[in-house]
Amino acid sequence: MTHSRFVTPALVLDNVAAAYDRDPVLEGVSGSVERGGSLALIGPNGAGKSTLIKAILGLVPIVGGRIEVLGTTPSQARGDVAYVPQAEALDHEFPVDVLQVVLMGRYRRIGWVWRPNRAHKAAALEALDEVGLAHRAHDRFGVLSGGQRQRVLLARAVAQEAGLLLLDEPFNGVDATTTDSLLAVLEGLRAKGVAVVMSTHDLSVAHLACDAACLLNHHQVAFGPIAEALSADRLKATYGSSALLLEGGTTLIAR
Amino acid sequence: MRNLVESLQSPLFRRALLEAVLIGSIAGTVGVHVVLRKLPFFVVAMSHATFPGVAIASALGVSLFVGGTIAGLAVVVAVLVLGASKVLDDASIIGVVLAGSFALGVLVVSAQPGSSKDLTAFLVGSILTVTPADIALTVIVGGTVLLVLSALHKELVLGAFDRVGAAALGYRPWVLDAVVLVAVTVTMVTAIPAVGALLAVALLTVPALTARLWTDRLGPTQAIAALVGGLSGVLGLSASAVWSVAAGGAIALATGVCFVVSLAVTSLTVSRRMPRTAPRDRVGGAAA
Amino acid sequence: MWDLLVEPFSTDYMRRALVELVLLGVLGGVVGVYVLLRRLAFITEVVQHAVFPGIAVAFVVGQSLLAGALASGALAVALLAVGSRRRQIDADALMALLIATFFAFGVVVVSRGTGFQSDLTALLFGRILSVDQRELIDTAVVAVVCLLVLAALHKELVLRAFDPIGAEAAGYPIAALDLVLNLVVMLTIVAAVRALGTVLVVAFVVTPAATARLLVRRIGPMMVVAVAFAGLCGWLGLVVSYQGSVHHGWRLASGATVVMCLTVGFVLVAAGRAVVHVVRSRPVAAPSREPRPAAARP
């Protein structure tokens, strides 16, 4: 990566409004994420977290404001942005093996028509090793457990060597091993200057994985350092009566 | 059996056999993409939609391949546009268009003299009358299709496996869709003189499904699908010579026999070794 | 003008054809609404092909079409049940397989008989103009039975279509309800197959209901509109094919003309609705800064 790309923030959101058809789903989102920084998108179901992620990918049109990704527009930055979908969203019976899935992250580097060479396969295996699944490389993707599939998809993002990583609910319904492994890999990526944006329901994991948070409920409630953004009254404003304030100042979200 | 031996001495029959094997193995390979992308319903729709194109081309005296391809491509564009706007994604709408375009084809054909002979030729093919030109067309078109599909293999598989992921990587999913849809359409139109529009559906879906019963690996799936397609061509044509039944129907039925036999054999062997993963809801989703 | 529309029905065979189409219109229009609610259009296509070999066998040996249709329909259902238990096989793909191979089976059966081409044409596209008194009575009986069954189970079928889990939780036998509806669809197809043929019959079930749905939202009125639309198109289709064939030498196949009328009617209604929609919603259009990518929808 060139020096100038390190100077610009990984992600700039400037009063963003996004919409399907004509009704805005999301309005007034502003903030930025530095290289190596990490942001948690927090809010109830249907608050617009996934919409914001798709807007950053340039897959949902924005009807107001501006999004800048790695110093350029979302659609131009696409190859440099890695997206980790929820493992559950993919077809379990699809006949691909784990290594093939990880290699998909490198397809843009390999280019149209060319086949993956030994170097690409080595890089994919290395990424797989980081999530602790190198020994499953030749198993079919669908036979892995939900948590293992999630780790494979993260390995795919690692293999892509992107500047910005977008994760859609990565900790949803995964086991403790997977949570630890995901947290460790994300930490390693951030040390290399990769910025991380994830949507999540889990406030404790958000605290562990991210240093900033954006609270959303169709509009932006807060954006800032995670301890400040996730204050009790702001959570109350976002979640309404499902936010329970416990004695000692901890807030729980009833789901 | 004597019928078969006699038939084999006829150059017409040997030519038909060559065409059946070519079409079967090409359509079988293309069919793997149909199954991966869950496009079988599209193929059924396409088989009905190319029919008026072929009928009109025959009435005007121009190439059936051109007429069928134009009608088929019109449907591909309609599918891409409707798929993007999501206004009319109902299976009922496809049903309406299917029956309507079929009726249009019937009207065009029935307006000509000697119509019922032409009609059956379009619908169920007449492989015993294929010309060397038909075979040359099959080789050229089939070869091109297979070349394109194998060149873009990894991108097409990515697009089928994870559409959003492919878009996030900077591919345009509709370009990948269009490559597969056009390949399927062209293959189908090429198969029409041999097996007819309705029976080409069998060659484009059944061998690939049969192969999926035997393996979870993509490469072997394609090899087995091509094999089953070619084998069905040989079996069907032989059966038609032995029992004097319609060749196109016999070829398509042979793919079905391969499927049922594979289903039985693999149920006894393969599935016992491989436990099912997470059960999926199959109720009600079929027509959505 | 009036003469133009009524004159074709001065002969007995044209009158019988009209009565048959009106009966089928009533049956197909009502059944179609349930098919639409349950999103069974693809299944209808499958049933239509699944019964084809049975009908072909019955046709060749001169036995009852209904018995043949039931036998081959049962075979298809069994194959569907066995095949869909395998994890690699997608239910949609299996149905496409049934459509193609059962159709092929039927073609092979018909090709064993003499007069292959004309028999196949008759089976595929129907012979509406040669419907006789006995067939009219058959159709009427099937229509009455099907409509009575649907009327008796109306609220349960609607509940099952709207909320299958809720219906199951309330203790309804979902599988039995589905079987009843599938049997009704099959009977409708068998009743219509002689008049309209195997390939076109789906139009009489799906198109009227789809058209009605574009015009009205409530189930009752939807059935009324579907039935009226099917009847109207049956009449118009017969008139056009008669006038075309007798006075203009166009040789228009009757069944296909009727289906074309249904399709054109549907297209006109859909286009009219799209125009109304655009005119009404124009002032609301929001400005967008970035051109919308075509494949951006989730």
C-alpha cells in the first residue's frame, strides 16, 4: 500500500441517507474510521445496520450525503473491501470445498480466466491456518459447523488482503472457540492497518472487538469511542424499553 | 436386437448417434451450472419460450437456430430486467408467459399446411434426420459454450455460491448471470433439431442432478454429467431402434432412467456413509 | 358487430365448445385463485406433465383418462417424495426433472401407436371443437365436485396458504389439506386436457387468477373476476378462430387462440396497471445522487 492511502481514513461517512425504492431506511449517519480502527454498528433488528454495510459496499444506493471508502467512492473501492456474510446465508449443499471458498477472496488478484497458482493456494492455506482450520481444507464447506463456516468466511476475507473489512453479525450463534478465534484474527488484521466495521447485537463482544461504536435506529443516535457511545441513556434511546439498566451501571438488552 | 444391428449399418443412424452423444454430453456439462444456480425452472420456461421463435423462423424460412436464439435471448433479457426490478417475480407470471408463448408458437405453426408434422418435430425433435450441417453447428456452438464456461469457471462458481460476496469483490453479478443464461439458451436451441424444445429440458437438468447424487466435488460432477448425457443419447437411440419409439422421447426418458437407477444405487451405498447436514425446509418453498 | 360475435355459435359443435370452455372457465378460475394463494404455479406445471404419460396410455388403449392420469400422477408423487429426501437434490430441480422425463415418457408411449403425429398434436393442444355431450357431462361433474370440496374447505385452505405454521399449530392436518388441493388441481387438468391439451391447460388455471389479482385484492371478488375473465376469453377465442378460419382463411387452432386471448388480456391488464402506477406516483420520485446499480437489491 502506498503512503498516501494511509493518510486518508479507511471510511468516511458524511450525513449518509440510504434507501430501497423511495423510503429512506437510514438517515444522518456521520463519522469516520481510521486505518487499523474498528467500529461496531449497534441497533435493534431492522435499524439499518445491514443497509449501511451494503451502502459502504456500494450495493445500496445512497440518496443523501457522501461515503468515502479508502479515499475513493464505494464502487471503486470494492476489490479492496472484504465482506464477510453470515455463514447461515449460504447454501450448505453447494459442492465447493473449504479451500475453494477461501481462494474466492483472491479471485480479483488472480484475474478473469486465470486459475489459482501455487502461491495463491499457499496464501489461502495460510489464511485458513490463522483461523485454525487448515486441516479441514479439503472438506466440503457444508459439512462444517456454523462457527467453523464463519471462520472460513473470515479466512476468505484475510486472503483477500483488503484495506477495510465489513462483517455482518459475525458472532451470531457461534461457539466460544469461534468467538475467540475471530477476535484474535481481527486483532491481528488491525495491527497490520486493516480497518474493521461489524454489525452486532452483542454489546460485550462489541466492547472486546471495537474501539468505536455507531448506535443506529433508522437515524444515528451516537457515533464515538465505544465507552461514550454505549452509555445507558443512549442505549435507552436506541432500544427503548428493551434496554434494562442494572444496578452498578451495566445495561442489558433484552432480546 | 436385430433391429439395432440393422440400424447401425445405416449412415443416417450412425450420424444420429454421433449427434445424440455430442448433444447429451454438452448439455450435461452446461446443466451443472443450471443446477448450481437453481435455474431448472428457467430452463423449463426457456423451452417454452424458444418455441414461438423457432416456429416463426420456420414460417419465414430463416434459420431455426437464429429464430430460437432471438426468442430465447428476449426471455433472458426479460428475466434479468424483471429480476433486477423485483416487481413481477411470481412463478404465476412465468406460468402465464409460458403458456402464452407456447400458444403463439402453436398458432404460427398451425397456420401452415402440413402443420402437425412440423409441430412434433419442434417439440420432440427428429434426430434421425439431422444433417452434417446440424452436427457441425453442434460442434461449433457446443465447443464455444464449453470453452467460455471453462474459462470463466471460477467466477461463475463464485457468483452462484455467494452473490453478495461476488458483488463485494467488484464483480457484476448480472454479467455472470448473463453468461450462464446465454450459454443455456444457446445450448437448448442447438439441441432442438435433435430432441425438440421440451425434451432438451431433460438433457439440461437430469444428467447434472444424477451426477450430484454421486459426488459433492465440482469437477467429477461435470465429468459424470457429461457421461450420463452421452450415455443417455446412446441408450435412448438404441431403444428407439429396438422398440421403434420416438427417438427424442426415448433419449429424454433414458436420462430419467439413469437418475432413478442412480437414486436407488446411491441410496443404498453413498448416503449411508455421508450423514445429512442441517435439514432444510422443503415445504412450500418449491413454487416460490 | 353483434352478428360477428354470435354468428359462430349457430352450429352445435361450436355451442358445445363454448359450454365446455365456460365450465372450464368457472372451474379453472376458482381453482386458480387457490393455486395463486399457495404459489403453486410451478406445481401445476408439474402436475400437467406428470399426468401426461397416464393420459397417453389411456388414449392409446382407449381406457378412462382419469384412471390413467391418477396412476401416473401417483408415480410422480412417489418419485418426488423419494428424491427430495436426498440432500443434494433441490425440490425445484426435481420438479423440472419430473416435467421433462414424464413428458418424454408420454411421447414414447404415443409414438408406439399409429398416427403418432396427429395423436400427439391432439393430446398436446386439445380438440375443443370435437367435444361431445358425454364429455360435457364429465366436465360438469368434475367441476361440481371440485367446487363443492373447495367451498367446504375454503377457510382452512386460506389459513394454510397464509400461515402454514399457525395452521399446523391449530391442529389442522397440513399434508391432507395439501393433498386435497393437489388432487383438485389434477382433476381440473384432466377435465380440461381433452379440450385444451396438455401443454396449454396450465393457462386456464394460472392466467385468469393472475389477471384477477392485478385488478382486485379480496379473495371473493378475485374468483368472480377470474371466472368472468376466463369465460369471456373462451368466447372471444372461439369467435376469433372461427371468423379467422371461415372468412379469412387463417387456420387458427381454437385452443391456442383461446389461450392467446387469455395472455393478451393479462398483458393488457398488467400494462394498464403499470401505467396507472407510474402516473400516480410520479410526483413522489426522490432525487438520487448516485445512479442506482441494477443488481443492488438484496
